[in-house]
Amino acid sequence: MIPRDHPRYTSLVTREHLADYARLGIVSWEGLIAHGRGEAFDYLLGEKTSESARRSAQTAAALLRTASHPVISVNGNTAALAAPLIAHLQKVSGALVEVNLFHRTPDRVRQIESLLQSAGAAVFSGEAERLLPLSHDRAFCRRDGMYAADVVLVPLEDGDRCGVLAAMGKKVIAIDLNPLSRTSNMATLTVVDEVTRALPVIADACSSLTDEECGDLVAKLDNKVFLKEARNEMKARLCHALD
Amino acid sequence: MIPRDHPRYTSLVTREHLADYARLGIVSWEGLIAHGRGEAFDYLLGEKTSESARRSAQTAAALLRTASHPVISVNGNTAALAAPLIAHLQKVSGALVEVNLFHRTPDRVRQIESLLQSAGAAVFSGEAERLLPLSHDRAFCRRDGMYAADVVLVPLEDGDRCGVLAAMGKKVIAIDLNPLSRTSNMATLTVVDEVTRALPVIADACSSLTDEECGDLVAKLDNKVFLKEARNEMKARLCHALD
């Protein structure tokens, strides 16, 4: 039991929460290590949503709002951390929610789909096919789901898959705490923020943006600027700590 | 099987090794996440021992050498990553080795003690009492062990416990990859380096330093300078990435 007065209470509770889901098989061992790496980058970001991250999240909402076939791709870590937030974003964005796993087993897919459904999401399920040009099980997706999407939101994605989706001509929105990662640099738009902070900002903007504002945000999109601002945030924190 | 020529060979082998120990119950799931976090900071440090880290490790040796009752506190990750290195450091420093866990169960304590013993360490065991003013199980230690220590080496420690030990008047040596952490900033001395690189440097210096050199290093100890140098290493790496 983690004491409420521990200064790292939230971070420790999140770790316990992920460990519980690892015991259930929903979060993979690699997912736990990856979460740790994300924590470190979040630490350098001050564990808060920067102004730049807020604008990139609003731009993400604009991309979802202006899409004709938006899909939210969910993996084990995202489901464990944010199932209710995914359900809410689905409601306000009208996107399909589809489970795609790196460490794919039929059992894990079923467990994660059922976790999302319990949180209120309508999961786009059915037969997955090996449709993406990738040598591992991330190649699996549904023909009428992600394969047909024009905009795909991929929280916590791996670089290979992000690159393949972008090469297929899709607009890829990544949520990634590491602004130096291959995913961050291959996505159409990267929200450099922690997933449970980013998703509500995206959802709020889906509800509040006018059509004109959506068009403006999409027209102005420059991911290199968002990534540079994120790296500057980290650098400033390190410089500040130096003084 | 990880190919020897993989650019991330060492890192991947270490992860597999930790996973094996997680399956045995020696490393906690939370410990895996903490390892991921360390990986990210080590990446920013270039995964090598800086000159500054080498000097702080030598100063750690000087503190151990000049102590009257030095104790090395070992947790699950430290035992899994470095049991033989702990055993060697014990031989050259004459310190007690005591197991202290955040996620404490009698079984885990026994497993970790037995891992250390197999590696050649003499483990200071016996009845642990709730002696430190902390609200969780890290409060447990032995009256004639850590409670009576004047110098405590705490590889991979949490901030609370580091602060409490320092407040009890002990000299606390932390090994911590995050130079911004509470542990790093509350310790008497922080070695900002990966634990399996830091421990041999400390052990070598325990053997080679003269008494006069030990006295000089202790007299000159300024942890703020070591932390600043570590942050400068990271900053340089991030600035480089920016250009």
C-alpha cells in the first residue's frame, strides 16, 4: 500500500496500476519498461502539459474532426492507463476504436477489448488480417478499420508501425513523451505529453473547436516546430536545474 | 536470442536478465518500470561513466573507507543486476550488506539474501524492526545494521528513505541516474552512473586509495558540484540533439 503522503504518490500509484494489469496479462513486460522510459522523459517535461503540447493536442482534435474515417489504435499500456478517456474521446470524435498489439495473442486482444468495453468504448472488432507491410504481429489490422482509415491516432506507438502507416498515406497522430524517438519524428503530428493528460485535451478540443478553427489548425500544422518546442522544454528544465 | 552485434545488445541482455528475476519474484514489477526510467537517463548520459561520475565514485570509496560502521543497503534491482559486484565491494570495503525492500515480503527478503550469499556476500540478517520514521515497509531495518550505521551506500534508493537516513545524521551515498531526483539531492554524495558501472569503480578505489587521499576526497566533497556536472552532461547531449 503506497502512503498518500508520498511525494511521488501519483507516479507510484500509476506504476502499481500498470503492475496489476501486467499480472492480468494486459500489459506486457516490455510495456512496463517502456512506461519507465516515458516517466523519465515526463520528468524532464515537468510532468505537465506545456503550451506547445496543448496546441498540438488541439491540432490532433482538428485532424480527427476533419477526418472522414478516423481510427484510434489502442495497445495494452493505453488500455490500462486510459480506457475511460479513450471511451470519452471516441464519443466526442466519432472515431473507431481498434485494438492493435505488438505482443499479440488472441487472449490479450480479448482482454483489452473487454477492458475498453467495460469503460464504455464501442470496440471495432472482427477478423484481423495481416495487412500492413511489417514482419511482426503489428501487421494485423482490420480491413474496414485501421487499413481504411485516413487519420489514425496511435498513443504509445512503436516507430516501425508509425512509419508504415504514414507511408500508406494516412495522417498519423502520435502521443509520445520522447521527442527524439522515431515515432515522434515519423508521425504527421506528435503530441509530446503523457497520455492521460493529452487525451482529455484532445477530447475537449473535439467538442469546442469550430469548423473554421479546425481548418486553421490543420493548415498551420508543422510537426517539426512542435518537436523542437518539446525539446526546448526539456532543455530549459535542465538549464533551470543548473542554476 | 539477442544477436551479439545488435547495437543495443547490452541494454537488451540486461532487460532479459531483469525479466528472469522478475519471474522469480526478486525484481518487482515496479522495479522493472524503475529500470526503464533509469535507461532513459542513462541514454541521456551516453551510457558511460563520466569523469565527474568517476570522481564521485572515488569519493564514495573514501567515505566507506573512513566510516566506522558502513552499511550497503540492497534492494531487488540491485541484487538482480549486481550481486557479485556487491559481494566484491563488501570484501574491499568491510561494509555490512543488508537487504531493505520497498515491496517487502519475508519471501522476497529470503530470496534476495540467498542470491547475495550465492554471489559470495555475507548478508547481515536477523530480526528487522520498524526503526525509521517512514510510513511504509522501508521503515524496517536492523538495530545493529543500518540503524547504527554512520555511512550508508544506497544504490537505487527512494527519496523518502534517503532523506530520513540523512536526517538521522548518517552520511548517505546514493547511486542514481537521475541528477534531479529527490534522492540525488538529499544524499550526502550522489554517484550519477549506472549501478554496474559505478560499483567496480568504487571497489577499485577502496583498494587503491591511500588514507591521505581518502581524507582529501572527503574534505573536498561537494555534492552540488557533482550533480551540476551530471546535469551538464545531459544538457550537452540534448543540445546536440537540437542542432
